Amino acid sequence: MGPIDWTEVERPALLRRRFEFPAYQHAQAFLNQLGGLSKQTGLYPDLSFGRTHVSVTVYGSNGATVDDAAREFAVRAAALPAVTVA
């Protein structure tokens, strides 16, 4: 089971979540914070975004399962300051 509010998929092994924001500036701040988190962890998720949303997909490192590093990244991403604005 994935972290709260994240969808876990078995094949391919991944976690996915769409974050909604009230305005573009908040989505942009989240993307910047997410970039910092990626630099800290060495995990670089797939991202897609629009004016008021960001979709994040984190893959398991071995391709077969979602590992602890991916789960920790998901938890930390959901706790970024920009998320609390939404």
C-alpha cells in the first residue's frame, strides 16, 4: 500500500499523485521545492504539470517493486510547504 493520497501501481512498480493548487505561482513553488528534494534524495520522478496542478510519478528503483526510497520520497513530497497552500 502506498503513502496516503498516493496511488500505488504494481506493473510497472510506481507511486503516482496529482497535486492541485489555487494558482500557477503555487504550482511553480512546488516544482521548485520538488527539485530541491530530488537533489537531496537522488530520485528524479516523472512530472507533468499545468497552470494549477502537478502530477508526480515515482518509480521503484528495481522496477519490480516500489522500494522504501520511493515511499520516503512520496511522503516528503507531500509534506513540502507549497502543498499546504492547496
